[in-house]
Amino acid sequence: MVEQNDDHHNHDHQDEHRESSSHSSIVAKKRQDAHNEKLKVAITSIVASAGLAIFKIIIGFSTNSLGILSEAFHSGLDVMAALMTLYAIRMVMRPPDLKYTYGYAKVESVSSLSEIILLFAVAGWIFYEGVERIFFKSIQPEITIFSFIIMFVSIGIDFGRSRVLYRTARKYGSQALEADALHFKTDMITSSIVIVGLLFVFLFHIPKADAYAAIIVAGMIIYTSLGLGRRTLDVLLDKAPKGAYQRVLEAVSGLDGVDKAHDIRIRKMGSETFVDMHIEVPRTSTHDKAHKVATSVEEKVRGVLPASDVLVHVDATESASETITDRIRLVAAETEGIKNVHSIYLSKITPTSRSRESTKEEVTNPDLNNNLSDLRGIKRGSILHVYLDVQMDRDLDLKTAHGIIDSFEIRLKEVVPELRDITTHMETETSEYVSMGTEKKPAIAYLERIRNAALSIPGVVDCKDIGVVYVNDEQHITLSIRIKSTPEKTIKTIEDAHRLATSVQNLVIRQTGASRVIVHTEPD
């Protein structure tokens, strides 16, 4: 019999709770550090965009250059976009509440989508104005040295900002910062195109080159915005990250205790990935074991998807390794009124007669050795007889108890069709108070009789620690035997030792009339 140490069990749960709290603290600190860094980058971006927008507007209007004006409006929108990014970053740090139980991480994606819409609006205006100047208006840009200076300064600033923003965005998975970085990367290209247009106007006196450059800028804005827009919509529509499903499935497949994983759902919210999944575990597993299996699955998933929030739902299912006695215990556990079943024995019934065969391979006591190999003599389709003890509440009246047993037996035959005969022995659940016995010192001759009975069994070389306990009107005997292999008896396995102990047990019961004999075995 295996006893569970409650103190050890409680310590395990306390250690698990401490580990969980420590993990939560580390995650919270990382989130705060990420927030501070993203905030710093966003504020720097706002200041730079505002300065560039002001200077571009001044020079654009003074020179009447559509290319520079398009860049000025682009920078002005960058300021608005950066402000939205700043707001999104602050919102993301708000903890989940009753209305938004997953938190506010998707605000970043909404902010990113808003920036993309603004970019399309700017591109549309630039394209419209460019077409007007090419086909319907005659406007002569006045190019000065300041036109080139502001554009080169803009490229330098945008280069530095885009590198910092991309690095921070990739580090923390921030779509809002990635949108900003894309803005400034696009700004570098568009500024270069504007410079080329200004050179054509200044060197070759082609005034429409400025408008053509502006239209190219509008096209570049639309092209780059489409890519970011697709990624943003993927997040808003809960698209699983590429390859994530297969990585999660491979990580948990074959994990000890997991028969199958299914209904895996993965979605991205900001820098965090949420994973919901079902796992199938043998229904014979204890609640504690199933919980440990689920915890192992969570750790495996976090190993392939860092910074992920994992929710595992455990489904108890029939397992291929499930024995007949497992199914008997499961039916008993589901039957209201039955506390426990034990001393389960199975025997085969010959199909040609009602006689029952009871050979060593065909009779099993799973309480003492519950292993699939115990049932090697019992194949699916065999006709079986089961006899077992059923523990019930001592306050039940006999008629009610018998009705419960009848329901139990009917259900048992449905679940285990191999069973033809069922014999149940009803007994009351033994409480700690009722089971408290009184130990008495018997006569030396009585102890010698017990000792000699044990030593008469081949393979027993010593018998000691004999105790006699009286529980109510019953006599219980406990003893320890030391065993070793002999020419008559080979003892190698637990099963061999159990059979030897059972022989001692039966002999002592016959010679003493004791109600119960507990035999502890020790190797020589």
C-alpha cells in the first residue's frame, strides 16, 4: 500500500505557488522595463518629427515645392502617428479589467491601423496635387540651398530614428513602434526621391520633375503601408504566428501523460502570445497527476513560444493501457453512494458450462499488483466473473444500499461487456475512530505457533515483530518475514514475494482464526 504524505504534498503545492509568484514578478518587471524603453523611444520620435515638420513646411511654402510640402505633411502626420503610438504604449500597460479581460495590448494594433489610414490619406492628397501640377497647373518651384539642406538633415534624422525604432519594436514585439519605424524608413526613400526631383528642377530647369517626384513618394507610401496593414490585420483577426501551431503540437506530442493534444488556438496580442489548448490524459489519472501533466505542457509551450500565456484544458479519456479493473473502479467512482471498491478478483467462465476456472493466470488481485500483465490470461471477448468488496456509508439502510449495488452492477456490465457474473460484498467505510484497535501481548506459546507457521512455508527464513491487535471483536495479526530463494521456491519479483506472503497469511488465519493477517516481507 502506498501512503501519501500530506505535509510533503502541501509543501509541493507551496513550492509551486512560490515559483508561480516569482515567475509573475519577473514577467511584471520585464513588462515595466519594456514600457519604459518604448516610451522613451516614442517621445524622442515625437520631438524629432515635430521639428522636421515645422522646417519643411516653412521651406516648402517659401519655395513652392510640392515635393518638400509632401514631405512636410508626411512629417506632420508622423507627429500625429507618434502621439497615437505614445497613447497606445500607455494603454498597453493598463492591467486587464472586467471589461477587457485580456488587457489592452491590441490598442497598439489599432494605433498602427490608424497610422496606416492617415498615410493613405496623405498619399492620396500628394498624388492628386501632383497630377494637378503636371496636367492642369503651371507652378514654378523656387529651389534654394535650404531646400537641399532640410532634406539631407531629414534623411540623417530618419536613419537614426528608424534604426532605434526597429530594434525596439522587434525586441518587444510592438506593432505601433514598427509602424513608426516604417514611416521613417519610407521617409528616407521619399526624401531621396524629392532631392532627385529638386536637382532636375535646379540643374535642368524641368519644373514638373518636382511633381513627378511627389507622385513617386505617394506610391512608395502606399506600397509600404500595405505590408504593415496586412500584418496589423493579422493581429486584429487573431491569426496564429507563422509555424506556431506546428511548434506547439510537436512540443507536447509524446509528452509523458499526454495521449493527444487538440483544439489548439494561438493568437498574438502586442508582444504576448496567448495559447489555449486541450490535452487528453488517461481518465485513471489522479487530479494531482493531471495537474502536473498540464503544468508540464505549459512549460513546453513556453519553451517554443517565449512570453506566452498558456491555458490548458484537461480531457479525461479512455486509454489503451486501461485494464478491466481500471474500468470497474471508474464505474464505482461515478456511482453515488459507493465510497470505494477493493479486493477485486476476476476469473474466467468456460463458455461450455457454468463452472468457473481459477488458474494462476486467470485470477488476479489488482489491489496488490495492478499491472496490465496481470490480465494476460483474460482476453477481450472472454466471459468473466468479478467478485469484489464495496464500501458504503454505514448509515444507509439495507434496501437503499442494495438498490445502489444493483445500479452499479447494471452499469458495470454496460461498460465491461466481458462481465457475466458480478458478486459484491457490501461493507461499511472504516473510519479512523472505528478502526482504532487495542494491542495486547499474547502468550509466548501463541507467538511461537504463529512463528512456526510462517517458517513452515518454503522460502521464509525468519519471522519477527509479531503483533496482535483487537479491533472491536476482531483479531488482527501483524508480522514481518525474511525471505530468500530455495531449491523448492525461486523468489525474484514482487509477485513472487506476494504469493509467498499470501501463503503465510492463509496458513496463519487457518491456525489462529484471526480476521486479518498483515505480512511484511523483507529480502534476505
